[in-house]
Amino acid sequence: MADLSARLGPVVLSTPLVAAAGTVGSVVDFVGVTDFSFYGAAVAKSVSGEPWAGRPAPRVGPAGVGMLNGIGIQNPGIDAWLAKVVPELDPVPTQVWGSAVGNEPDEFARVAAGYAAAGIPAVEVNLSCPNLDGHMFALSPQLASKVISAVRAAVDVPIGAKLSPNSEDIVAVAAACAEAGADWVVLTNTAWGAGIDVRTRRPTLSGVIGGYSGIPIKPLALRCVIEVHRAIPELPILGCGGISTGEDVIEYFLAGASAAGIGTIHFAEPRAAKRIMKELQSMMRKLGVTRLTDLTGAMQT
Ligand SMILES: Cc1cc2nc3c(=O)[nH]c(=O)nc-3n(C[C@H](O)[C@H](O)[C@H](O)COP(=O)(O)O)c2cc1C
């Protein structure tokens, strides 16, 4: 039997799969829809300090075999989120992580502190939402570092920094986050994208430009994993972007990932994780690999 356990820095995962933020709601919303026992962890949709209304409709749309979204992180704010979600976490058969977002470093820190005080075991810091007006923290090593430093000072729980494939220098941003205290980086969030209906001449998204995700972004995110792993091999990476098969998981590990985020595939196949785990086991058998962690960064060049 192959060993499929995984580790992201200080966090031990029972499986290498992590349900990606925003694709399984608050996680508790998806119990019964998605079988969370196939995940090492599940990340809830990002939450800010105060309630955010998000963008007007249309907020999602197809884009070939990929998907566009421009939700703008509609959420009730951390206090309301904790009051509603935390009492319902018990039946979820995996660890549930929070995702923090904000307009400034202090807001991220306040959200992360709320999660930690409520017993949430780890926090992703969403530096890379493509749907916020104003700056994207993940584009700048300095801004990313300020946010991660503020979160690190506010909580002791493990934190992951979620970065963007649109960064000009993903290695510099990842290094800044690691130095500021991130335990791992998530590579990556969605890529900026857009679509237009030629009949109505209207954009797919009300915000015109939003986040592009799904199978077509795999090479973009994989490139980021390869670059960061080559430059900073000791920094754990949660690879995310377009994963839809067990073979994709292995590809991300070979590139340098230590765990694999499952996102957009949930919309077409909410129970995809069970199939992906089966495919992963079968592919490992075919390849003669007994321990998944042996594959991290094992790409041969
Ligand atoms: C509808 C939708 C909502 C998302 N919301 C969030 C979010 O709230 N926070 C976050 O960090 N990422 C969010 N993401 C990004 C995903 O977690 C993931 O990083 C990205 O979609 C790439 O992976 P995929 O191609 O497997 O979907 C969202 C993605 C989609 C499609």
C-alpha cells in the first residue's frame, strides 16, 4: 500500500489533497456534497474583517474548458463567519483552514487572530485575489511581506501565503513571504482573465476582468512551482491550478509541491477527490513509487 501522507511545513496531512478556498464554500456548506474524508485539509472561502458585498452579477462564467469568476470575496466578515461556521465544524472529517483577506495588513491580522482564537488550526493568507479594486499584495514582495509579518505577529498557528501567477517575479514574492514568517506558499490563485459575449457585446463578468481557473491554468501555476522550488527548495509549496486527475497531482509533486489544491473541478464534479485519490494510487503503482513525498522536486532535467 502506497504512503500518501503529506506534510506542509509543520502541518501533517492525512492525504495530499487540499480543497481550495472558494470552491467548497465555508466547507460546512459542502458536507454531504463533497466527501471531505479524501482531503488532508479543506480551506474555507476567504473572509475579511468587515462584511464585503462582493461584485454584482454576473460573477461567474465559462471560458472554454476553464472558468472565469469575479465574485469580489462576498463574505459576512470574520465575527459573523466564526459565529455561524465554527459550531458546525465537528462533523467535517478533515481539518478546516481559514483564509484571510483584507484591504491592509492590520485587517488580515485581525481576521487571522479571529480564526486562531476560535481554534482554526491553520490560516491561508490570500494575497492574490484578482477581483479587488486597488492593489494586489502578491504583486509586490514589499507589500506581501508587510501582510505576512502582520499576520505572523498576530498568530502562532501555521500560515500559508497564497500567491498569484501574475506576479512579475514569483520567486522574490515567495522569498519575502518566507522571510516574513509564512510556513508555506500556495502556488497559485487564479490568473487574470476576461471574456466577452459577441452577441450582446457584454463582458462575461460585471467587473470585466476577473480570475481565470481550471484545467487550462495548470501550466501557469506549475511554472511558478518549478521556479520557486528551484530557488527556495526548503520552502514547502501547496500546488494549485487546474488539477483534475491523479496524474496532475504527481506532476505538481515532481515540480516541487508537497500537497495539491483541488479547486474548479469541484464545480463539475463535487466528489472528484475520491476519483483523484484512486488515480493517484494506481499511477504510483504503475510508476513503482511507494511514498508520495519522495516525488517532491524529483523532476529530471
Ligand atoms: C469561484 C471561485 C472562487 C474562489 N474564491 C477564492 C477565495 O475566496 N480565496 C482564495 O484564496 N482563492 C479563491 N479561489 C481560487 C482557488 O482557490 C484556486 O486557487 C484557483 O481557482 C486555481 O485552482 P483551480 O484551477 O484548481 O481552480 C476561487 C476560485 C474560484 C473558481
